[in-house]
Amino acid sequence: MITAEKLQTLTSFTAPALQRALGKQSKGMEFTGAKFLGLTNGWQFCYSVVFRCEDFEGTDSVKVFLTYDPAEGRVIADIG
């Protein structure tokens, strides 16, 4: 079960928190903004993230998906 407290946490990740969760997947990117979009059909928490990249000027956006594993009590992040 996902508790109300855990749901609040999973729907309010900040840009820096998402970048930390992604680890090496976000190498070369600087996340500058994040917005929770909703839950996918596969129960992943979907965020739109704005970032700056070393390879070009300006900003771009990407989707980040969080999967919560209640048995392990951990979150797995992937760029979509």
C-alpha cells in the first residue's frame, strides 16, 4: 500500500531531487524545473523536467518516471 504520506512525497519531487534519483543517467544535465504530470497506466509517477545541457545553449525538457517499490521502500528513476 502507498500511504498518503508516501504519495505526497512521490508527487512533490523537486528538480534537484529528481536529478539525484537519476544519478549517472542525468550526467551533463542541470535540472532547473520539475512538474508532476500524473500516474501512468503502469503506476509510474511521471514528471516533466526542464534542463540545461552542456552540449547546447538554452533549455530543453524530458519526462522522468519514478517507480516506487513498496517491498524495498525505494524509488527507481528513469528518463523517458
